[in-house]
Amino acid sequence: MIQEVLNRFHDLFGSEGDIRTYFAPGRVNLIGEHTDYNGGHVFPCALTIGTYMAARKRSDRKLFFYSMNFDRTGIVESSLDQFVMGAENNWTQYPKGVMWAFGEKGYPVDCGFDIVLYGNIPNGSGLSSSASIEVLTGVMLRDMFGYDALTMTEIALIGQYSENRYNHVNCGIMDQFAIAMGKKDCAIFLDTADLSFTYAPIRLEGARIVISCSNKKRGLGDSKYNERRSECETALSELQKVKDIRSLGELSGAEFEELKEAIKDPVRQRRAKHAVYENERTIQAVDALNAGDIEAFGKLMNASHVSLRDDYEVTGKELDTLVEAAWKCEGVIGSRMTGAGFGGCTVSIVKNEAVDHFIKYVGDVYRKAIGYDATFYVVDIGDGAGVLKVQ
């Protein structure tokens, strides 16, 4: 794929000069949803699908962006003197946000670029196409300017900073971290409170990970994502009046039950309940996986979806239809929504012999209930972002 991106770059911008190539994956979170901004644990993995980039420095401050996914848009021209926070209104808000954030963090971007991108992550699917572009841009800037002291964790944090400040989406660190730090055939057991993590091998003996994309488009900024985060922050402040904690992720389920009456609003109480219990489920799920108990892992995935549906209320008809059909399908070990919700995708663990039936059955149920098709991806777990060497 990178050769096709490079060929398009040559067609648009010429083949001379120091043209470099990069890749950043998408990610899927196996369990631990809406815990990353609540100081809890998450369990994402990088995928082998993602975003490819060819880039070359310019001698001026102009920026020329081209996405092979948006051919009709053509080349989008901008400059390092045209940072419009929260108002770019096209996909260039993500690379430009990172360029702006690099400068804010003391790593100046002092020349423009010609850039061609291609992504095979479904746009708006919840597999983090935006975070993939952010980390990809960070890796490119580190390489182009020789900012070798920047770690991949710091690149992830810059990506999150750009999302929060430049694009006004109050996201946690999980997406950028998983994309930056991914490891083949492993998921990342990440404590978002202090960014400590371990790699956990994913041994799905006789099973595959299947992503079911609802094809319902959603934008995080105009969804209720920020509202949920605010509800949790208010619930935390109420709990802090009765217990010395820094995040909801510090509480066990038993402790939450003792203290929950401090949260005065029943809706906020449900939001906090999800954050606490989802964190416990994530810890239990990784223990089950490490013990080789994939059936227990699947049951925790199912419980996660129920909590996201009933307590956090971020699923909706499309995602519930996909998951409930999956639960009825023979050979499904576990299934849940993944990502922010309000559309996007589900993740299911499906026995090898049942994958084809799963795709047909769930697809038929979804089309009948929703009126349009879902899209299915049988995915592999890959490495994090980095420089690509073209042969």
C-alpha cells in the first residue's frame, strides 16, 4: 500500500528530494471503555489496518495536504501561519493540530510540508482514524526534525493534547497510546492514572477478532462524549467530599456502593458506577486472559456492553442490534461495543469455524432492523506507529 501512496505523491508533488514514508495503525479496545479519562485501566491493541503517509519538507511555510480517501477534495492548501483551532472543518485539522501542539510543547515546526495520506480504517468507525493521523504526524515530525529525544509515549501525549486543545474533543489518552505503543499479537494493559503498562499476549486459540462497523457516522465533538466526561467529573467532585481520591478508578465496586449516596443525581451515579465497575471488569478480564480462560474474558466483554448500554447510555440502536445478534450466534465467545459509542463499531471474539456464519447472520439481522448494511473486518493485532522503509 505504501508504494501506491508514494506513487501518488510523485504524481502530485514530484519525485525529487527527501521523501519519507510512515505508518500508524488503528486500534480496537477489547475492554475498558470510558475508563481512560476516569483514571482506570484499558485494554486496547493496535491493528494491522491504519494510515499511511508520504511526506517531504518544503523550503517555505506552506502546507499541501492530499488524502487518497477524499479524491474529490483534491489538494488542501494551508500554512503554518493558518492555525484555526476548532474550525478547520476537514481532515487536515488532525495533522495541523499536531504541528501546532509540537510548537506549543517546545518542538518548533519551522517549515512546511507536502503530504499524501491513505487510510484503510473505516472513517467514523470508532477505530481511531483521527488518533492514527495524529500519532502518524507526530512520528513524521520527530523523524523529519530529528527530535529523537521524544519518546513514543510523549508523541501519544502530544496527540492527545492536540485533540483536546486544537480540536476541542476532551478525549483520554488510550487511543493515541495504543497506536503509538502497539505490539504485534499483544494488547496493552494500561493504567491511565500513571501510564504504567504491560503487554499481554493475545492467545485466541481457534478464534478471531471480528470488528462489526455499524456505518452510522458520528463525530466525537458533537456527540455526548464531552457531556459524559463532565458528568463523571462532577460525580468525582461529590465523592471527594467524603473520600480522599483523585479518580473514580481508585475505587473498588464495594467502596463505590458504600459511598454512592454522596452523588446527588441518579444519572451521575450511574455514570460513576460504570466507570468503577468497568475498571474492575478490565482487571478481571486481563487476569482471565493470562490464565487462558477465554470464556471468562468473553463474559466480561458482554457485561461491559450491558453497563455501557444501561448505566453509561452510549450504545444506541445500531450497536445494540449488532451485539444482541452476536450474543445469539453460535461460536461467539464475547461481544461488546468498542470506542466512544453513539455509532462506530463492536468487537467480537468468534470461533474460527463460526466466523462466516457470524458475518452472514449478524449482517442479515442488522440490515433488517436498521435498513442498511454493517461492514465486517476480521482483524489481526499489529505493531505501533513508525517509519516505513520502501524497498
